[in-house]
Amino acid sequence: MVEYGGWDRRDPTGGSSTASPRVTDVRISIVVPHQGDDVAFEDSLVSVLENRPADADICVVHDGSYSDPFDLGDEVQFLVADSARLPDLIAAAAESVTARVVHVLGNGVRATAGWTETPLRLLADDPVAIVAPVARDTHTGKITAAGWTDSRRRVLVPVGAGADKVSRRQMAAARGAYLGASFWRRAELRAAVRAASWQDSLACEFAWSRLLTDAGWRCAVAEDSVVLADETALLAPAGLRRGRTLRSVASQLSGSGRFGDTAAAVVLSLLTPTSLVRPGHVGELMGQCLAVVSPAKGMSPVRADQLHGPGEVAQTLRMPLRCVTEPAARKRAA
């Protein structure tokens, strides 16, 4: 059952009462998924409420376990998803929110003043479907990631990590945004979710952006959009699981899972001077090799029919933003 603060609420007796339809004129839906850690989740939600743009909806999506102890039903929309897995939470929000732009802010990631302005401007450019903000370490101010890039050596590599500023060249190399700090065109996020409806958050983090950029969309970096996030809040740790999962996804997306391709990637990685001393890197290389003979499980074939290039959806993108947000209308629109 879908539950929204202000739209469809369940009363203590188990019945439901539906509030009057609310007319909204919003440009962006900010999605804060509850992933099980109440403290990290509430830090993220409070930062959004403190810096809330005037033209934004805020949606909290959870698995039914969050009870709204602060009674935020008038300020925040509450949506119940099938599970607490991040892909399920994002998928539920993508199918339900109404704004043209969707922003996901993961647990432990905090918003700052004016962080949505540049992404909204960038997403007005037709070829841009994804925007990565610049995530900075809470304590040092150094860049944690400004989106991610990939190469034959390694995939899902944080852009600008450890630097004070991200360069133009680095921004141009960005291929995607980390799920916990990402801005999307709603229609394209829905398409990516439907094309790769998996439950592994790491696999989806890589696949959703890659599917869109491979279809002709662009990922842009918003250097003036700053969120605060340490590595543990945003990046998956290096290791065997990461290597196996990402190489399995890369093989499926490219249609190539031959040993020679993976071996070449491993050799190139070993030629990197820091490859053997970076924590978890050797395990990640082993995971890439393992993916050749035993790919990661739980990834159904990609549904390419769900994806469209920029020119094919031009009319949809020009639909008016003003709409009535009531459950029935939303289901018909989906």
C-alpha cells in the first residue's frame, strides 16, 4: 500500500482516509530514503528541511518501519516501499513523485544552502538526464566524489576524490552519479529503473547511469551544488564483492564477458603504481576475475525496450509542470 503524508493516510484503526487533492507547482521532488539507520536518515532529512527550496516537494520513502516521530506529515510526503533496499526505495519514489526532476539524498548525506539551483538549470538542457553534485568530506572539506567515471582499469571511480576543486576535464569525464547524491530527470530515472529492476544497490548505481549515457543522455557535474558526505556514506568499500558485482554489470551492459577482456582490465590495474597498496584493491581485482566464471547473482537481463534517447522523448519533456497530485491521477500517469 502507498502511504503519503497529506494525501493518503492510514488511521490507527486500520482504515484509511484520503485528504483533499493538493495542487502543486513544484520543480523538484527531493527523495530521502530511510535505509534503516534512524540517526543518519534524520541528519539527512533535517538538512533538507533547513535548506528547503521554495519549489520543492520532500518525499520520505521507507519499508513501513519508520513511524514519523516528529509528526512531519504536513511538510513531508511519506511513501511505503516493498523493502528497505535502496533500489526498491528509489523505484517506489520514481513511480510516485510528480516533479520533473528527482533528487535522491541518501542517509548520512547532508544538503547545504542552494544546492538544488545549479542541477535544476543543468537539467533544463535536453541532453542532460543526470546531475552529480560535489560531495565534500564533512571534516576536511576535500571532495569525496563529484559523480563517478569508469575505464578499462576500474569502474565506478569517484571523480575528484581528495581534491579541493574538480577540474573541467574531470567533470567532462563523469559518467554517472552515486545514488545517494544524485539528480535525475524523472522520466529517465523511471526508464532506467524499469530497464534494470535489480535489488543490488551497487549494481543499480552503476547500471542506471550507464544505461542512460549509453542511450545518448549526458551526466553533468554541478560544481556549485555541494552536499556533505564522508566516504562511508557514499562509496561502496573496495573488495571482492565490489569487483565481482561491477565487472558482472559491465559485462552485461557491453555484451562482453570474455576472460580476455577482464584479464586485460586486471593487468592494467596492476600496472597502476598504487594498485597493490590501496585497501581492498587486490580483493577487487580477484572479484573481477571471479565474475568471468561466476557472475554476480540477481541481475535479470536488461530491458532495453524501456530506454529512449533524448530526441525520442522531446515532447514528453515539455509537458506542463502543474498537475494535481492525487493517488489515482498518479497511477494513471505512471
